[in-house]
Amino acid sequence: MTYQKYSQAARKKVKEIRIAKNMTVKQLAGAAELSVSTIYRIENGKAEINLYTLYRLCTAFNIKASDFIKSL
């Protein structure tokens, strides 16, 4: 899988997990200590997920980053 495919899959997975956990974008942003606009930009393909952001999102979702990556 190419970088672009992983990046696209990761952004899609963020939205899937957020919805599965019944979280709003605002709730996820608060739990991850990220801005609401960052979450929107990630989910809509306007921003990449760097390691710091991945860590913050996985912490908010209460999952391991390795499990997140394996699920892609």
C-alpha cells in the first residue's frame, strides 16, 4: 500500500471510530486536545495525520496506535 493509500485509510478510520464511539467532532477534539477544525480537516482529507496527532487521537479513542495502524 502506498503512503497516499495509508493516509486516506487512516483519515477514513478516524471518522469510522469516532462514529462507532458515538462521539461528535467537538467531543473528539476535546478528548484529543486538538482543534475542531483539525478533526474536520483530517476527516475531509484536507490534513495529514502526523505522529503527534495519531497519538492524541488514539489516546482519545482509548486504543493503541499499533492497533489503529494494523486496522488499516
